[in-house]
Amino acid sequence: MAIYIANKPDVTPAGAFYSANWVDGAEVLPGDGEWSPSRGLYAGRYWWNVLTTDPSTSAFFYSPPSEFTIPVALRLYGVAAKRFSSPRRRLWVVVRASANVKHPLFRLRLGKGGRVVWNVARTADGSIRPGAHNFYWYPGPRVKQGTRLNLTVSISSGGVTRTRSIAVRAP
């Protein structure tokens, strides 16, 4: 017996997924009650089918593809900021996050009151495992050293957003 996962439901005349659509799969034993892919899957639609063999004839059969969906999952584990004043004033922001999408959008905003002093948005390579994403802000001369600012960080994709805010001081 074997189980297969594909990103499209199209199958060959024998019932196997086309290799171009194959995502994961493995042999399983008849007594196995469950199976997990060898790696995490990104958010999206997938199909699975099972290959079985008739022991008396050695003929093999594929089950019809069955659809399943993995929802978008975003996590912000932490936001840290470190100030540097030499050789050039800068704020180093480290965002620890994970996303089961290929290119989540990170948005960072520094503000004081209703005034935004820095705003950046960029996509990153998504990682199902937690990873660090680095951002740097170089304040202009109008932002005085030590000024208290609010840093808001968000990660978003597919209508899902996670946000964290922390207070920081300008470098």
C-alpha cells in the first residue's frame, strides 16, 4: 500500500497522479492507522489517493483522488529591536515568524503619536519552521536620539494577518 499527495487532481489512465503534480507520498503498512507527509505542506488545495494491491493477483488499484485544504497559518513569535549609534544611527529589528505560504508580506511601521516616521513592506520566503527576518531603519536628523516610538509589525497572506506592537527608542 502507498499514499500519495498531489497539487492537482489529474491522474493517469491507471489512476496515479502525474509526476509533475506529485507533492509527497510513501509506502504504508496495512496496520498503519495514520500517515504524515515527510515535510510540511504550504497552504492550499491538495488531493490524495491510495495505491492498493490484490495479493492473490498482484493487480494494483488507485483510489479516486480526494480533496483536502490546508488553511493559511501565520505566527509571530517575537519582535526585538536593538539600537546602534555608531558608526551610523540605526535600529535593527528582528522578527521571528513562520508562515505556511510561499511569500508572506511583512509590514513594519514606526510612529510617534499619529505621525509615521518609517514604513516598510516586503515579501519574504515563507518557512513553515520559525525563522528570523531582519529589518534596518536609519533615522533622519529630524528624529532625535532617544525619542519613544511605537513599532508595529505584521505578517499577512490570504486575508490572514498577525500583528505585534512594541515600544522602542530612536537610536
